[in-house]
Amino acid sequence: MVKLDKIYTKAGDRGRTRLATGEEVAKDAARVEAYGAVDETNSALGLARLQTQGWIELDLILGRIQNDLFDLGADLATPERDKPLAFTPLRVTPEQVERLEREIDMLNADLTPLNSFVLPGGHPAAAALHLARAICRRAERRTVSVAQIEGEIVAPQIVHYLNRLSDLLFVAARWANWRSEAGDVLWTPGANR
């Protein structure tokens, strides 16, 4: 159980933080950047949910995803190391990725195929979901960067989850535009030449 009774510790005043393993790292370490971008994604989803409250099916999906993103951040904050941990770390599972795939298929079933790229916009929920998608892509890039550092281990399902999540957020934005009857805002190549 998490207990937060003192919010400021001043430990970060030196530009350092601790991973869940207790290991001290710089606040701009690649791993911290990755789980920070996951936190940004989660925050953007919180804002998007303010626009989706009338759509129970989508809001339930997004609420579950917000919880998953805390799991994912905890996974990233607990790197695999040689010495055993005193606790069982929380890890993202393949089942969480598979659930995203089922939800993508469910939301996408109502949509017509695209014949153009989509611009972020339409209904406010769609615009907010597109923003969350773009932030999620940054989280994915940062996570891939960590995985490419020699000696760092990132479980494949973390990258899979972030990749599927950005797909889900794209489809959810389209679904919000469909559900609201705002319609997708389509890109017109070279429209302003």
C-alpha cells in the first residue's frame, strides 16, 4: 500500500531522484524521462475524460487505462537488476495489451474506413484524445530509448502497450467525432499552397 503523508522531501533539490529499487539517478535520466512521459499521457487522459463523461463505454475504457498507466510507470520505475528485490515488482502483462486490442476493434467497428489522414479536432473530446495520443507516442519513444541503453532492460510488453494505446487513442478520437456527429477533420494535402 502507498502512504503519502509528507509531500515534499527536498531530496530532489539536487536534481536527483530514486527509482523504486532505491537506486539514485538524475531527474533527467532516460528511465525517468520515460515514466515522466507516461505520467504526462495519464494527465492528458484525465483532461480528455472531462469531455467523455456522457459516453460511459469510452469513459470506462479510459479510466481503466489510467490505472494501467500507473502500473506501467511503476514497471518502468523498477528496472530489472542483478540483485533480487525485497518486493515483487508490478509488471505490465500481455493480457493488458490484448485487452487494448479488443477495445480498439470494438471502437473501430462503428467507424468508416479513412481515405485521408486525420487532423486533431472535431469534438473537444476528440481533440483531447488526439493530444493524449501524441503524448503517448512521446512516452513510447522515450521507452524505446531506455531499451536501447546497454545494460537496461525494458520488457517488450511495455512498448507493446504504449504502441497499442496510441492506436486506441486515435480510434477513440475518431469514435468521439462519430458519436458526437462532429465528424473527422480530414487533412487536405497542399490545401494552402
